[in-house]
Amino acid sequence: MSRSVLLLRAVNVGGRNPVPMPRLREVLASETDLVDVATYIASGNIICDEPADAVASCARVREVIAAEFGVDTPVIARTHEELEVSLAAQPFGGGAEKLVHAMFLEGEPAGEGVVALEGRLVPGERIALVVRDLWISYSERGVEATKLTKAALDKALGVAGTARNLRTVRTLVELTA
């Protein structure tokens, strides 16, 4: 059986949108059809057997999280193969693991979205779209210096996304193998 990850957006960040992972695992096991559920770090990475219908599973997980924790968050699925392809195709090499991020998108981005974002880059930043994942290499000043805010990304791309740093993406590839 192939494994997948369901990625939650903006949970457990700075005390906002609390979703305790032990309770999340319990609720998902009892309230969804996900199989062999595990989590990785508190940022909302749900590892499970690949669902038969990823879209329906993401919608159900979102409903369950809203009902149980009062948090409405996008849930974005990636299979092991999709993670591998994206990681292999990202053009920024190993880089500083904390400066290279993948933003996993819910769907296809707007046609000119990436071009619009290129106008917001600060010196030293780079972006590249790989299928449905926007890879970002932040400047040496890090995420704090970027103009690629959540609002700017959502507006330009027309879809929600959630980002993970390179180290986390590599770990997710291993955990879904």
C-alpha cells in the first residue's frame, strides 16, 4: 500500500489554531476512513495509507478538525510519488534547509500567478513552480524579510497552500515510503 501525507495549513502557529496531534490521531482514526494514521511534528503532517479518494478525504478531515478543534484549515494531500517528483525537480539544490520551502497547493495555480509573485521577490529570493508545488528559496535574511506573505500568495495563485521547509519535505518523503 502506498502512503500519503495530508498537510494542514497554519495549525499550532504562535499559539493560534491549536490542534493537538495525539487527539487529532484519535479523532481521525474514529471519524474518518483513513488507515494507519500517524503525525509528524506539530505543524500538521498526517501520514496515512493513500486514501481511495484524496479530495473526499481532505474534505472530511477538514470537517472533523473544524468540529473537534474549532479550526477551519485547508487540508492538502500528496502521495509519496508526488513528494518524490517535486523534491527531485525543485531547482534550488540542497541549499540552506531552512531557506528552501515547498508550498503545497490545493490545486492548479492561476495562469499568471507565478509571474505576479516574481514582482514581489526581494533580492536573493527565487521561486519555481513544480507541478502543483511552489518552491521558494528565501534570501539570506529568511522568511521574516519576504514580501511573499500568505495573503499575497493566496491572491496571486488563486488557491490555498501550505509550506514546509526542505528538511521537513525530505522527512515526509521518507515517512511515506
